[in-house]
Amino acid sequence: MATLELKNITVKFGGLVALSDLSFSINAGEILGLIGPNGAGKTTVFNVLTGVYQASAGDVRFEGTSILGKRPHQIVSFGVARTFQNIRLFSNMTAIENAMVARHCRSKKGVVGAIFRTRSQKHEEAQIQDKAREALAFMGVSDYADTVASNLPYGLQRRLEIARALASNPRVLLLDEPAAGMNPAESAALMRDISRISDLGIDVLLVEHDMKVVMGVCSRIVCVDHGEKIAEGGPEEIQNNPKVIEAYLGQPAKKPTK
Ligand SMILES: Nc1ncnc2c1ncn2[C@@H]1O[C@H](COP(=O)(O)OP(=O)(O)OP(=O)(O)O)[C@@H](O)[C@H]1O
Ligand SMILES: [Mg+2]
């Protein structure tokens, strides 16, 4: 069953067609890779799925229900969380505060409850803090709970971004180039983390340029180029697909010479 589904999505920016009649779904239990050259439309897919951009045609469904036109905070409350290609932490807030902000998005009490601190509101606040601590622990950043985000080294900021997304208790997690700027040891650790996240029952959509990471963790991969899907299949199939090779190299795949 599809958790998140893009159906015939087209996104235009003026005359530029960023996504063209694009359809694919993220199925329950899978780690789906989304690859493609620079400017192919991968981040635009994330922005459509999370309500940041509106599609000019097509539909987005979460567990069968259309979420087209919903605001980003409403989509978070459905259970769709994301990280950003360029880290977007609240740089002056501590790690735990960053994780708690994410959880507040799903708070039942909302802003009014936060102002008039009722007993149930205090109870919920404690629960939010517990969940945030759990997410930091899961991503191995508990020791930095009280460190201001901007003081964390880059690799830990990336981990904190994922922890913050997890703290919102998602059903699906969208990761936009989580390995960018990581050294090989950090990206190997990231691969293990993505598998652990999947083991929690969270479906993952992974956009990543590091093919070792993509091929190592994804069960299925969708490749886009110029906003169109050019291939879909298992890691082996994708690596050998001439259209994928051509999109990356900008020329037709040559037969190996021996
Ligand atoms: N807000 C916007 N306004 C105008 N054009 C945009 C906007 N967002 C994206 N685009 C354009 O849409 C196309 C797809 O961009 P997108 O960021 O989705 O690519 P990408 O696959 O994520 O690339 P990269 O691998 O470099 O991150 C590009 O041509 C980009 O310039
Ligand atoms: Mg991008």
C-alpha cells in the first residue's frame, strides 16, 4: 500500500516546467531513493509533498487521502516530516529546543494551551520533552541536548536535523541530501541510521547524490531528469539503466571496451 503518492504532478515556475506529469509512490516499509542530476526536480518533489509549493496539475495522496492544497503544518500533522538540503535549524536554540519545536507542531493544545498553561498542557509539554529527548538519543546527539545548534559541528547538525524530524513522530520521513558534506565514516553511520529509522516502521524517501549511500540502503529507486521520471527499479537495475547513465554523464552510455 502506498503511504505517499504523487499522481501526474506538474509544477511550473513561470515558463520553467520543474516537474512534468510525475507519478510515483512510497510504499509502506520501503526506503525509496530519488535520484537525478542537479536541477532535475528532486527538492521540488519534497516541496510539493510538504505543501511548500502548489502543483499546477495532479494530486498528492497520503494513505489514499488527497493532501493537495494543505498547509505545511497540516501535512506535518498527517505524519510527513522532512529535512532540508541546506540545514535549517533554529541556530540560536539548543538541540533539545529544536527537537521540541517539531513536536509542538503535533501538539493538541496549540498556541492557546501554551499561553494558559493548564495541567493537561503541562502534562503534554512533559511528553513533548520526552519525545524530543528520545529522538536526540536515537540519533546519538543526547550529549549535546543543551548545546546551541550553531555551535555544533556540521555532521552533528545534520544528525540533529534528522532527530528534529523524528521528534514530530512521522509516518514518512523525507531526507534531502543528508550525506552532503559528510566524510566516509559519517556517511556509513548515516546509512545505518536510515536503516534503523526504517526498522521503526517509518517509510523513507531519500534524495542523495552519494550513490554508495543510495545503492546501499534503498530497496527501490526512482530517477528523474528535467522533471520527468526516466527510470524506476532496484539498485542494480538503475545502475545499469542507459537512460540513467546518460542523464548523469550527459551523453549516451558507451559499451564497455576491453
Ligand atoms: N522557487 C523556485 N523558483 C523558480 N525556479 C525554481 C524554484 N525552485 C526550483 N526551481 C527550479 O526548478 C528546477 C528543479 O529544481 P530542484 O531544486 O527541484 O532540483 P534538484 O533536483 O533538487 O537539484 P539539486 O540536485 O541541485 O539539489 C531547477 O531548474 C530550479 O532552478
Ligand atoms: Mg535539491
